[in-house]
Amino acid sequence: MVHVGEWELRIVRSGTNNPFPEVQQQSGAGTTYAVAAPGQEFEVQVIQRATPYSYTSPPFAYLVDVHVDGQSVGYNKIFTRPATSTFQGFLKAGDAQGTAYQGFVFSKPQETEAKQAHNLDFQEGKIKAIITPADLMGAAANQRIVGPAATNESIAKLPEGKKFFMAPSLTTGKGGLKMGSGFSQYCYRPIGPPVVVLELRYETAATLMLRGVLKPDNPAHAAILAQFDETAAEGQDDNEAAGPSRRRAAPAAAAVAVKQEGGGGGGARKRQRRQQQEELIDLTKVTNDNDEVLAAKQANQVLECDLTADDEPAWRAVKKEVHQVL
């Protein structure tokens, strides 16, 4: 959920009021992400909270337009008082008698060279709500409106040298057909520039983990990772009790007894010699820290690797984060 003043924007699971888990990036612009997976259907909700200044008097109202992946959904909603309004999908067609929508569904995008990304400000993976003051013009013409013909589920090819996980890993496609009530019988027109623009991004848990937005060592983030199949192991591992043996491989197995039988002793001895010659690696052994790691520890810091850099991975020492479970 993102909010500005009395206005809020969120996405919920289709047919429910249950929002998707969200996480806010702690660096940069502090972008808020809804965490989802391909195949999940969703709806967009815009909420105007009641405040002493939120009530309007006719003919004054607000028009709310929603854009998904940079494309208008084909219709708007009218707010004349604080309320919650749900955008069910892309408009297929509608009039005052009834409407038909193609539901929103998260889809896995395909990279195409037909489009080129000059920067990382992708429109895909983004939901935007634009709130504009409006006034009443009169009765609306009873005309049939046809919505957008198709969604664009492809993303631009990344600039050379950019990491693959910097591109959106989800777009919005067309889900099932949904029927709704007819459009308003009244017509409103905008009377000025937008007063609020709300923007919410959505991504997969795996991509957000690669970008460093979701961190498995943060209990709140680990709980989100555990909700998705592709990152469930990360979330479960970090929800376990901490200890020196955490995330280490099991000790080496005990030596296998070789049973020698009459007439087969030669083969058994060869297998035994081959086993003895194999190099055994003890994954439970604690390695000695180098000077850089020791210096970071003495300064109460940890080393982090920035995988988003254009060149080689960049290591840096940062102050340890202390996570508190409330």
C-alpha cells in the first residue's frame, strides 16, 4: 500500500480484500513493492480515507484513473465522498447497462529486442493511480465504450552490461472475464491538474531478494520469502534457530565398510583404494577470516556485495543491522 494524504493505493487478491505482502526498499527512493508470483489474479483498490477536509460538495468530485504497466485500464472511477473503489480488470466493453472486464493476472514477461530500455525506469511492473479534481457536467451520453485491445506482456531488452534481475520479472496480462454494473449516468470533467499521483510496483520474491530489497536475515522479510515456492527454502532456513551449525552442510559420512566375498576381493580392494584416494572436503570446518573480514568485524560491520554494479561485483563494509521482532 502506498498513500499520500487521504488517498491510498493497494492491490488485493482477486475476489477478496486480502492485500499482497509488501516491502519497502530501504535505499534510494524508498520504492514500495507488492510481492507476487506469475498466475495470481489481482484487483486494484483506491481508497479515500475520511478526514475533516475530504468531504466534497456537489458538483465537485474526484476522477481516479488507473494505469497498469503504463497503459490505461480503459475507464475511471468517480469519488464524491470518502470510499473504497475497486478496479477489477481491463475494460472489454461497457455502457450504462453493464460492463465486462478482463481480469488482471500476473504474468512472466518475455524480453524482446523490438524495444530498447535506455534506463531502468520500466513502465512494466508498475501500477499508477492519478487523482484529479472534477465537476459535474450533466447527464452522460448512453454510449458503448470499448476498452484496450490487448496488454503488452513483453519488456524491453536491457542495456548492455545490466544485470538481468534489474528488469521487471512480472507484467500484467488478461485473466478471466468479469461482469460489472453499468457506468455512471452522470458525466464529470477534470478541472485542473492531478492533486495526487500514487505509484506501486510489483515483483517476484526471488527478484527482490537478488536486488537486496528482501533480506533473508530480516525476520519480517523471511516470512514473506516463505510464502512463495521459489524462495520458501530461504524463508524457512532463516526462521530456524540461529546457531554455529546453521546453513552448514552435514558432517562427512562415516567410512563405508567394504564386504569382501570369495572371488570378489580384488574389486572390493580397488573400490576401497579409490575411496581412500578421493579428496575429502569437510564443509563443517570454520575457515580463518582474512584481514578485511577481521577489520570489518572489529568495526561492528559486515561485508556486502553489490551485484547491481555494471562492472565486477563490488564489496563494501556496512554497519550491522539489528532486527527487532515486535
